[in-house]
Amino acid sequence: MPTGERAADAASRPGRGQTAPTAGGPWCDRCGEAAATGPHVGCAAARALEPPRYCAHCRRRMKVQVLPVGWSAVCVEHGELRG
């Protein structure tokens, strides 16, 4: 596959290179439960201070690293988020 096609494929994948938490996925990015089950008030309050723990697109547990200047969370399927 030529390099241009790889870059286009990577850019088309959701979540690749995003710098903010994803919203509107089918899963809650904090507890991993279905987003449609309710408002997840506790999760929304906790997310003000914590990074996401689950991918909102595929419900996989993400590798999270918290640093003094922010955080990064990596889903093996959808890439990295930073905050």
C-alpha cells in the first residue's frame, strides 16, 4: 500500500489524533456501560477531573497515562486522545 493511502486510511479512522474526549459514542467513556442507559450524572462529574477509561466507540479499556501537564488515553483500535 502506498504511503498516501496509509495516511488517508489512518486519518479516516475515528479517534485518530484527537485531542479532546469523544462524546456521543454508544458507550460511556468512564464506566464502559451503554450511553443510552441513562444520563450518567456521576460519570460526567468524575470526567471533569479524570481522563476517560473506556473507548466510547468500541468499549475497550484504554491505556491511560496521567502527567503533570495533562493526560493521554490510547485505544488499540481508535488511537489516542489527549487532554
